[in-house]
Amino acid sequence: MSELYVVGTPIGNLGDMTYRAVETLKSVDFICAEDTRVTIKLLNHFGIRKPIVSYHEHSSDAVGESICARILEGESAAIVTDAGMPCISDPGERLVKLCYEKGIEVSVVPGPVAAVSALAISGLDTSHFCFEGFLSVTRKQRLTHLARAARQEGTLLFHEAPHKLLNTLEDMLEIFGDRRISICRELTKVHEEVIRTTLSQAVEYYRLNKPRGEFVLVVEGFEANSDDEGELTPEGALERVTALVENGMRAADACREIAKISAFSKSELYSKYLEQHRTTTA
């Protein structure tokens, strides 16, 4: 029957590929892939020979329409990402939505998920968690994202690349305070490593040691650290507002974000910020 199969693939160790995933990729008429070069290596390993269609974050709407047209004409397709489950913080999400809009059946063939795998071995609370995905490369947007996540009571999960890791840890320490964190690197691969530490210690470590590989950051949620988080002084809250403004955020927006993680209202913070600003420019 013609449909789209969302197929999970290994996040590093090819031994984690399921029998069902292999059989599904062998049975479909074509495969949609985020990076065809990565997918070809996977298919070659399992002896799978199928046409591949490139589908990634820069693909035009016409590519998605073309894929759906082929399925509606009777073909079956699978979508995979470079590693793990496609369509989670991934461009495949758009294709799934388009299929549903057109009445195309979508089935899942589950596989490894890096974020949940990291959570399972983090040693932090697993009963409630929030997947935050990738943070922006722009510090202003990154700080805004972190400020919004700061009051989440569940454990926070982030993906991060090595070249951004230290900046992200520094920003987390500034916004979250010194929470516990499990830094999971290269999961299921030869150099798999899990560092269970605090944000301040993590910053010190990576200032001296160059990060390598791909990371999942598992950060303690607000509820577990609420006593520390709720004690932001007026000066401390104002410092955080100022830091956001210095990184390009509007003062009113900065006050709104810090109000979410402090005992002070947006108007209180804005008044204090204006008073400070008048004093320093007088």
C-alpha cells in the first residue's frame, strides 16, 4: 500500500539498526534523505539499493509536493535523517504534515533517539522532561530561548555542536544558575562519554579542554533547584536584564524574559533598568 514510512536509523552504532527498519527500506520504492551521502553509506552497509530523493531544510515546497504526488500515484516512500529518528527537530516534520494534508497514510518504524538515550543515563529526573532541541547560533536568540526554558520544572534536553558548546554552557550558567548537568558525547560510538557535573564546573572544564564530537546536554529542571532560582536579588535580576540588552535585545523584552525567572515583575525590572541607565549616562 502506498504510504510514507518514518524510519529511525542508528545514532552512531550500526548495530542498533532494527530488522524492521532494514526490511522497510528494502521494500519501499524510494527513500527521502536529509543528506544523501550519509544515507548511501547506511544503505550500502545493509545491501539496500533504492533511489534516493534529497529532502532537507532548504528543500523547496515543490520537492515535498513531488514526493507526495509519487505516493498518491501508488509508490511507497521512507524518510530518514542523518542519524536517529527523523521528523523530530528535523525538516521531515514538514513532509509528514504535507502528507496528512493530502490524506496520505504515515507509519513509523521507530529507532534510537539521542536525547532520550542521554536522559536515560543522565542520572537526573526522568519522570518529566522537555526537549529544547538546538539553540540559536545568535546569542540574543539563544539567551531568549534559555530565559523561556528557565522555569521549566522538568529536566531540559538540548542538542549542541562542539564549536558552540562553551558559549552555550556559559549562557546556561548565566540564565539558569549553577544547576546539575549531564554532558553526553558521541552516544553509542567508540568515544562515548558522559560527564555528570555542574554548569560552573563544565564551563571551567571546557575552557581548558576543546570539545569534540556531538553533544546532548541534560540539564536539571527548575523544580529540583527552585530554592536557588527563586532568590535572585534585584541587583542580580538587573544584571541579567542588562546582559540581554547588551546582546541586542530590546529592554522591554529583556525585562519580560527575566521576570519569568525572578520574583520581580516586568514593570519593576523596566523601572530599575531605566533608573540605572539614566544614572550611568548622566
